[in-house]
Amino acid sequence: MEKNRIVVIGYGTAGITAAGYARRTNRAAEIHVIEARDYAIYHPCCIPDAVAGLLSWDSLVEEAPKMTRFNVHLSCKAEEVDVDNKKVKVRNLKTGESFSLDYDKLIIATGSVPLVPRRISGITMKGIYPVKVVEDGMKICEAGEEGKRVVVVGAGAIGIEMAVALKLRGLDVTVVELMPQCMPGKLDPEIARLVERELKSKGIKLILGKGVEAFEGKDKVEKVIAGGEVIETDFVVLAIGVRPNVELAKQIGLELGKFGGIKVNSKMETNIPDVYAAGDCAESVNLVTGKPILAPFASVAFKHGRVAGINAAGGETELKGVVVNWVVSTEWFKFGAVGLTHEMAKAEGFDPVSSVTRTCAWSCIYPNPVEVTIKLTADRESHKLLGVQIFGYENIAYMLDVFSLALYNSLRVEDLLELETAYAPTVSTIPDALFVAIDSLARRLRIK
């Protein structure tokens, strides 16, 4: 392959993956990565575990790999891109000095930024912390050492993980959620109730169906006003989601999609030649619906980065789409989903049929049997699997991964009945929990 110069803007999951696959694809390529952080690699999904004291903060940060013709410019920000002359203007955030990088191919992997609703009174007060980078987690940890009460705003994945982590530290935790359930838009109500039950059983207070109206205090936040209720607190964790970081993309003139992310094709190419986009800043195609989607998950960012890196380096591959496979793991319980919920399927025009199965994850004759609850959803007419939701107390990721492959290949419930599972009584059952759930759905659909 010809020697080319690749510039990657952003060194999160998508940027790391894109740079790595670009190097693997073209050993002669000169690769430059621009990253505003003063550390190269970090593990944002591990921040709750570090807050809980299960991991050291040092373990969350790694150095960039050392490779020939591979440069990571830390504490640097890409300020301008001249797409006509293929130049990126970069400023060193520590020295203030600027320099330019020429590129043959450019990969935008600027990720996402936390949602901070400026309309809420008092949102800029001290003691209100978003959750995105290591520094955020360390500030929350310090606040947890000084205070005893915390309000977590948002009952999505990060909010729940942070609530559990802070409870493990011994704090009095209250979670406030605008919608009437935990994990709104991600879980159906009956599965969300399992999550809520566990949180309440551990002493976490839930205020659902009430949005935050204001933050109040003197020198720092002291009260959260939600639905007319006053909640006294020592600090606040803001976990209401993220939005694509597309400021540079808009400056360049990249076309944005329906949900505000960068619009890309199956090769992760944008509307400007030789410019690719990957990760949280880019949209995907949902393979179940065939429609655009924002999916800010590390697993999706990895898939984006792989395709962008290979193609930018002169290789050729495509990303058909994603099925949005995710899992939340806490010290007390695990839950996750892949594909559509029943409510989402109905909203998308399907005629969904669902079954909810509670069974043992392995042989119930052993001490302390572990239960797992599986909800499967399929289309009534075609019998095509549409989505899966799982709640349990041990590793459920492998179950989600099985169904992820089924969704990727548009399998019907009849096809899933052919699933052959491995059996040993300490790790599975006969029939396996997956098959029990599939068989239950098959009966609902009257499949023989």
C-alpha cells in the first residue's frame, strides 16, 4: 500500500480503534492522533468502580502504544480543518503554541459531551458534577469523602452505576428521574421495576416522574428541587445522558443526521471526501428498523473505529449497522438489552409479541441458585426476533451476545429453537435459560 498520512482527532474508543486498525492495515502509513486530554487512554466505564473503591484511579489510565510512524499529541486541540488543502490547525493547550498537520485521510472521533441543561436554575453552582472523564470521577470521590448525602440526577445506566457506587461508599443516595421509570427508553416497565426493586432494597431512594426544577444553595449546591419536593444534599451527580461532540464537524461543513450526529455511509465516510467519522459523534443504522440511530456505546464506537481505520488506511470494509447491545453491571445485579423493547417495537410499526421468563441460570439443586429474567420480543407475523431484555445477578453478557448475533442475522423464533447449548450443571441447565425463554415465546406465537 502507498504511504499516506492519517490524522485522527480524538483518542477515545473509536479513535484508539481507528488508529490501531489503520496501523495494522498499512504499516507504511504515518499516523497522528490529536487528543485534548493530558493522558492518552482511559476507561470511562470503570469510573463508577473507582468511585466505589474497587479500582485505583491510576488503573484507569494507560499510555499510548509505542509504534513507528505513530504520534499521539496530548493536551492538544484541533481548532480548524482546511479540507481544501487538507490541513489541521492544532493548538497545544499547555503552551498555547499552534502547529499544522497535513493529512491524506482524516478521521473525526470527537466523541460526546455530557448533557448539562442550562435552563435549570442553579446548574452552574459548585458541587454539581457530570460524569465523563477521570477528573470528574475524582472530584465526585472527593465530594463523597467530605459529604454524606448525594443526589444523582438521571436513572439511566451511568446514573444507576454511580448511585450504587456511592451507596457502597456509605453515602445517603437519592436518584431523581424525570420519567416514571428507571432506564427510560431502554427497558420496558416490568424489567425496569426489577432494577428499581433492587435499588430500593439496598436503601437507595428513588424519585421517579419528577424533573429537577432548580438547584439551590449559598456557596455551593445544598438543595435539589424536583416536582415541588425539596431534597437536601451535599453534592449532585449529573447523569442525564450525552450529546454528540460535533462542533468541529459543523465548522468543517460535515453533514449531520436526524439525531445531530455526523452522517456517514457504510464505510464511515462523511459528505466531504477523505474525511471519516466514528464513535459517539457519528450516527449508525439500526439493523432492526433500518433507520438512523445514535448509539453512544463503547462496543459501537469500536465497530465504527475499525471500519474507519481500515478504509482510511487503504483497506476496504463496511459496517452494515448495529443492533445496540449493552449491559450494566453493578456489585448487586446486572441488566442489559439488545435490539428493541416491546414499546419501541410498537412505536416502529411492528406488531410485537413478548414473553417474560424467570428461571435458574444454572442447576437449582446447587446452593444459592441464581435467577435470571429474560424478556423476548418478536414480530407477530414474521416471527422475526426484535429484541431482548435480561435482568440477573451473574454474568448475562454472553446471553445478550447470543441474541445480538441472532438479531444481526435477522433470525426467526423458529431458527432460535435450533439453538444447541453447552451443559454442565454448575454453569447452565437443561434446557438452558436461553432456550426456556425462546420456547416460551414460541408458545406465545403458537409455533410448534
